[in-house]
Amino acid sequence: MPLTLRFTARSHVGLVREGNEDSGYAGARLLVVADGMGGHAAGEVASAAAISALVELDAADVADPRTALAEALVEADRRLRILVEDDSARDGMGTTLTALFWDGKAFTLAHVGDSRAYFLRDGQLGQITHDHTFVQTLVDEGRISADEAETHPQRSLILRTVDGRGRGEPDLDVIEAYDGDRFLVCSDGLSGFVSVEDMTAATGLADLDTAADRLIELALDAGAPDNVTLVLAQVYDSDDTGVLPPLSADGQLGLTGMLVGAAAEPDAPWSAAASNFTPQQPDRRLPDPEDDSAENEAEVARYAPQAPSRFRWARQAGLLLVAVAVLAGLAFAGQQWTRTQYYVGVEGEQVAIYQGINQRVLGVKFSEVHEVLDVPVEMLPNFDQTEIAKAISADSLDDARSIANRLGDRAAACERFRGEPARLDPTPTEAPTASPDSTVATSPSPDPSGGTSGPGTPSTQPTDQPTSAPTSSSQRSSPDPRPSESGEPSFDDPVTREECGVNGS
């Protein structure tokens, strides 16, 4: 049996954005949505240019849909590159792109980014596409759950887009379709804010136009902080009029292609490529939130709780003031905290106490000299010179002064050592000779027979010879001048000549 598509499309700027960066197209063989990004006068350019490259497939002789879609995405990327070359202000723009091409039996999918494609079959809504986002990779790796991904602060970070740099490699797939199936392609302005249950119920409404209107209405009810764009199509047996969905209000099946969003603007890039398609508008149109009339404000209130557009500037100014106040508060709190921190460092050639932290960000130093001591750094022990060059942290101002005072004591000790002449230890070469006046003690000499020898045999030990030699300062046991177990230098150890770099005693 021959299968045919009936389709419709919608795009809404949303309740927060000033312009529409989304583009969409629905035709007899092509359903496609592009969500542009890149700032002022760039996102809408990117999405419209990408759509223009694919719209041409709807009227082309396509033998291999998979190859045709891949080549169309290459062409879309080329058009974005040309637009950036023409205007450097567009550098960095890009767009998502999700397309379904109908060949009469199945859909071929081409997908880049986080716009989505769904199918509704037997009352169940299934997702066809896989998001190219940072949070989706976390879900795939099992690091977060799907529920956590919905509220993750980086859920909008896209890893793959069409951006004119040849990096938007698409996912390509084929999806079988059956009589009665419905297919929905949408930007994240819908899928990111409307629950699957609500999307399922709305997509299943009998009339396609009613279903599309209801989906937009649900996004507005959710606050619609982003643009909302969707294309919706139903597969049906063209020979069986009994299962044909109800006609739209104007009695037409709507088989003329429909451009919506930025691509439908008269000055859209390559708009001439799509000029043969006349955008259709359903009879049931949602109110324009930019209309400031009292009647329209009442209508807008039916769809979403929002302030009337005439007060939007005040709300945006208020949000900006709140953001500035928060940043100022954080800066003040950080400044107050740094004023409670102290460390000992070097100022010029002297030991100094600093208030703040020993850090520098973008050339800004977060400390200032609090007090300079009359302690030359060059007089400190070698180890202390190394440590103070890196800054010695302190718990408080009193602790910093205590550290500085102990450094002063150690510097004074080194100064004394360095001011004394070096003394060499005597190296005796022969035994001392007794003077004529010295008295030599005599003691009995052992007799071979066990007795003692007679008196008068001199001993070899003078009586006035000292029993031990004094220990020089260089022979003292001194501690290894290394940090304590805590990692901080120990100032309680005695200072030795070796620590001060003085040899000899």
C-alpha cells in the first residue's frame, strides 16, 4: 500500500528571547529542525543557512537518501563557512540539525546536536535521536542518571554542531514507518521543558494542527525560556480515506512545504532556494507576546504566567542588578577574608610580614606589606633563606611576628659566627715534653716474678697531663636543618656554623 505524509510546522520565539534563532521545515519528504547559536545576528543566520541546504532535497531526485543527507550537511557546513568569511562577527556561530527524509517506506535520519526526533506508535512516544551533549556522555558512562541530567548545570553544553569547520559529523540511521505512525522533530525549547507524558498526550491529538498548537502551548506553560520549534507528520495509507486524519480548518491537506522560524524571514541566507515554498499558517494562532494590547495580554496569560511585555525591560534590569549585587558581595567577602591572612616573606632585602595571601591572579597581588623588620635576609641560615623566599605561612598576625622574631634571633647568631675568625683544630704530631721543673711520678714496675721493680723507674705519664681534650663547637652534634614533620621549618633547633655556611671552629 502507498504511504504518504501529512505534516505541519510551528515556531515560537518563547517568553524570554527577543529573537528567534530556530528554523524549521516540513514538506512532502523532508522534516527538519535547526537550533542556531552564536550570539547577536549569528544564531538565526546559522540555522537558516543550514535549513536552506536541506530544503532542496524535498524537490530533488534522490536515489540514496543516506548519501543525499550526508552531502546536504556538508553543503550546510560550507554555507556557514562562507558566511563567516563574509563577516568575521559571525565567527563561532553554529546550529544543531535534525532531519528525517521520507522515501515512501521509511525515514532516513541525519542528526547533529541536541534537537530531537520522536515517533509515536500505539500511544507510546519513543526517542529516535541521541543527544550530542556533555551530560549525555555522563549518562552513557553511568556517572549520572537520566533524571540528574535534566537538572545538571551543564545540560546545555553541546559537543557537536554544524559550524562551518567540518566537525559536525552526523548520526545517520534508517527508521521504519507504518500506517498511523506520527513523527515529531523539535528543538530543545520543547523537549527540554515539557515532560514526556505531556508530549505523548499532545502528539496523539487527532488533528495535527491541534496537536502542534498544544505542544507550543505546553512549552509556554513551562515558561519557554528558549525558542520553540517543531515539525509534526503522520504516515497514512493514501488509498484508505477511512483512516485519513481530519482535515485542517481550511479543508486542505497542507502538502505545500512549510518554512518556520528564522528561515521563513525574507532576508534569510539563501532564502531564494526555498522561495518556492509558501509557509502555511493554521487558523488557530497563538498570541504574539510582543503585542502590548490589553486584549493580547489577557490571551498571553492563558498560555503562560509571565509579566506583560511592557514590563520585560524592568524584569531584565532587575535580574542584572541582582547579578551585579551578588558578584559585588562575593568580591567584598573575599577581600575581607584575605585581610585576616598573614605570612612572612621578603621585602627588598629585609624580612617582612605581609597581610593577605601569597597569590597573584592576572597580575593582581592579593597581599600588601604590613611590617618590615630590621633583619637582613642574607644573614639568615641558608635553609631559612630558601624557605622565606617561598613565603612562610602564619596562623595570625601574632604568629607571623613570632616567626619573624625567631628568624631575627637566628640571623643574629649567624652574624656572630660570620664575624669570628676561623680557628683550626691543633693536630698533635708528637708527645708533649715535660719541663725540667715538672715532677715525674714513679711507680713500681712489674717484676717478671710477680713482684715490683724497685723505686726510681719513671712512668711515661706526666702527672699534669690532662685526661681528655675539650670538644670544639664544630664537633657538637647538630640537628639536620630540614623541615619538621608538619612541613614548616623548625625555629627551635640551635643554629650551627654549618647552617650559617661557616666552616671551621
